[in-house]
Amino acid sequence: MAVDPSILKRLALLGVDPEDISESFTRSGGKGGQNVNKVSTGVVLSYPPANLIVRCAETRSQARNRDLAWERFAAALETRQAEKRAARRSEIQKEIRRKRPKPRRVKERILETKRRRSATKKLRGRVRRDD
């Protein structure tokens, strides 16, 4: 039983060697009658480098479960990679914003706030008598 070539292409783009993926079959249980109780129709794919395990036991057919499991496996890896890319991009943008100088109006607003706070605190001090 061969894996769909389109999924193999997706895995190659992700840099995953299909030989590193462990595939095993288990008894499904649940709906499907006597067939799922006797035949190992469930599929488990595990990929230790990414700490990823995909299980599929939705249908009565081992072949269909296998196709579904490989599809979900590729989708999960793509999602993880997209999230990593987004996080990296976010960090870069954050660094750019941090390094950008503050606009003139923002600096003025900060200084005005400091002046107000200073005046408020001066009023808390001891009352002086001016004659």
C-alpha cells in the first residue's frame, strides 16, 4: 500500500522523510460492527522528531483510515511550520517596533505627564508660609 504521491510531495516540502514516520495498525472499536472488532482498521502514525502522533479509526476500511491519517499528518506538520513562521515574523516586527524612535508628539505627551505628576507630588509637601 503506497502513500498518495501528493502527500509525499507535501512532506518533502516540509523536509520530512517518510522513512522516519512509524506506521502501525490497531483495532478500532466503536461503530462498524464485528469488522472493527476483528480487523486492525485503525491507523497510528508517529513522528518522534516533531513529537507528533496521529490516530485515525473513523471508517471501517483500513485503506481509508490510512489515507485520512496521512492527510492529517501532513496538515498538522504544515500547521506547525506555519505557526513557527508566524511567530518568527512577529518577533522580527516586534524588534523593529522596539528599535523605532518615539514620535515627537509622544515624547511631548510623556514630558507633560511627568510635569503634572511632579506638580501633584509638590502639592503633597509641607505648606510654606510666605510673608
